[in-house]
Amino acid sequence: MRAETPTPHPKMPRCRSRAVKSNRTQILLFSILTLVLTAAVVWGGRTLLRNSETLVFAVGDTGGPEARFAARLATVLKNNSSRLRLKIVPNGDSAKALSQFDRKEANLAILRTDARIPPRARALAILEHDLLLLISPNGKKIKSVAELKKKKIAVIADNESGAALVRNILELSDTPDAAARVQMASPGATFDQLFAAGFGAVVKIAHASQIVKDKSYQQFSRRGSFTLNAIESAKAIARKYPAISEETVATGMLSASPAVPAEDVETIGLEWLLVAQSKLSTTTVGDLARIIYENKAELALPDGFASKIEPAETDKDAFVVAHPGAAEYINDDTKSFVERYSDLMYVALLALSIIGSIFAAIYAKITRIAPEKASQLATAILDIGERVEHANSLDALDELQDELEAILRGVVIGLRDGTISSDGLDTFKLGYEFVRDEIGLRREHLKRYAAHDHPQDDKVVVVKTAQSA
């Protein structure tokens, strides 16, 4: 019989196990880098959103109610761990503070509605009401504004703006005669002293919170030394002068015993507003409004200023229009985080997707072993096919069959792990089926050959046995 030639080992795919292990390591590293990148983006976004913002608060005199309220607000913001911070800038008076605000050098300010309103001022809250009390000697009631214009009037107020307000309401021209008829009262002067000095009426302009706490009205009322008068044309005056509001002096507001007034009295007044620049972001003002309305008790001053903070008027025809951020909070229209930043989030996700794709492509290009095409393994299969015709035993064919199946198994695993691409998979499949069928035909051929040789060997044995006999 012919000696069997050893079947050469086929050319196997190059270091498949090493490639798979390398790719798995790189995939793990890539996953870790992706998590780190994601964490960095989330942390950066959170830091950006929570980054503190400093607002400049312009106030008047350091001892005035504006500065003291600003200091309280700064403390409340700090205690509530708000991202907002205040930088309080004192000025000589309220007018200078509003000038700084008008020059856009401040974000916040407090104004009374009879002041010159900066065009970019938007209301956040009503901090206080100033009431105008019309006082006359006991038993001498003033029935109308026309009657009041005939009297000599003393004005008790914090500054000359009070006297100017009374002149405007009475429509008195800016003349020496008008100035003599409407004068600022001397500091500390009482009603009795002013009436004794020849004044027929006293107009006192004061915070509503201070009026409630002032015990002097009760003492005056017990002596019967004054009469509180209603301003009958309060509604008409408020309509004519938008800075002025209709107000009510409630029963017993000045004195509980005896009750002064005995019944509600209509009058006029002014409002103290906390205002912000119109360009200040809705989110910032909304956050500030929330802190203010949720911490009213902590913001009230000992003398009563800002003890009853009220929502700003959100109607479009308001004298000072509310800031959109404050209006959203007041009207409970505050948007959620997703609603507010949905467009930004969409753009950010799109950008991150593009950046991530580029990052992945660059990373794979530089570090990852390029997957081998399935069609390139057809060479190893065809090599097995060439050795099939030289296989002279079933054992040799079994070895070739094992090699073929090993290549197929390696391709399946490579497709799963990504070390082999699906390019040329049809070519590989065609080559595999061709060689598999060729091995099958060769196996049948060898079986037929073996079946043909064995009967001849049996006959020879029989003949030799007969000759031996």
C-alpha cells in the first residue's frame, strides 16, 4: 500500500484569541471612558445650573428701610442655600439709588410709586403701603377736596416729596402762594401744636405698618383733639394719578379704644415696590420671588416695614408691570425644569450624540484592531479544499473536516465579538459549502474504494488455505 503523506496544517486566522481578548479590553476601557465623560457632562451641567449669581441691590441711606430690607433678604437667601447672592450698594438717598438702577448699574431697587419710575423697572412684590391721613381739628370735618384747597395745610412726611404730592393732588400751581399754603411740618410737631399754629388741616403720610403700631393716635383720640376725614374723591384721584392707589383705613386701625375710625374710611396712598431690571432672566426672578413669598416673616423689619408683603399686580395695565419671572410664580405658571430647558436639552443631546459618535470613531480607529472581513477567510477554506484530493484515508478527511469546522466556529465567534465583519459573508458561505461537499464526495469515493479492495483480500486467504491443506 502507498505510504500516506502527512496532511499539512491549514493556515488558520491570525491570533483570533489574542484579538478577541484585546478588543474586549479596549471595549471595557471605552465603556469606562464613556462613563467618565458622562459623569463630567452631568457634573458640569449641574455646576452651571447651580452656579451662584450675584445681584446688585441699590438702596438709599444705610439706616433706611430699603437698606435694612436688603440686608434681611441677603440673610434669607444665604440661609435657604439659594444660588442667588446680593451685593448691597448704599446711596445717599432713594433718588440716587434709582438713578443707579436706571443706569443699569444695579439689578434690584425699592421705589415708592410717586418717584420717577425707571422705564426698565419691573415689579416683584409690594413691600409696603403708605396711607394719606387727612386730619382736622376735633369737630371740624373736611367734606371735600375743594374745601381742603381753601385751608392752610401742614404735611407730616419723611421728605419734601410728601408736600409735592399734596400740591399735585390739590392741583396747586408751583407758586410761592401754593408753597405757603402747603408746608412741611416741623419735626416732632403734634397735631395740637400745628392746629394752634394756624393750620386748618394736617396730612400725614406714613407706612400702614407704622400707623397700626403708633400709640399716639389713641392718646389724641381720648383727648378728642382731632378728626380723621375720608377723601370722598379717592377713586377719581387714583384714576387720574396712576401712581396713587385707593386705600382704606379700617375700623379701629388708629385706635382700638375708642375706635378710630369708628367705621372704614376711604383714602388714598402709595405703594413701595421691589423692582428688578426687565432684562433679568425669568429663572432668576422666579427663584427670587419664591424665596421672598415663602419667607415673609423673616423679611419683616422690627418697625413693621415689609410685614405684609403682597404679590405684585400682574395685569398688563398695572402702573409698574410685573416681571415675567415674578408673574409666573404669582400666577402659579412656573415651568418645570424639562419645560424650561426642553429646547436646550434637545440641542445638548444632539450635540453630545454627534460628539460621542466622533469620539467613538476616533477611538476605534486609533486603538481597536480592525475587524477582519469574512471573505478573507475563504483562502483558508480553499486551502483545505486543495488538500482534500490528496487525502487517501478517512482519518485524513476527518482531520480536514475538523479544520473546516474550526474555521466556521471561529467566524461565528468573531462575528459575535466584532473581530470579524460581515463583509463577504456570502463568499465565505459559498466556499465553506463547496469544500464541505468536496469532503463528502471524497469520503464516498474512499468508502467505495475500500469496499472494492476487501473482497479480493478474502479470496487470497481462501486460496492459501486450500494449498496448505
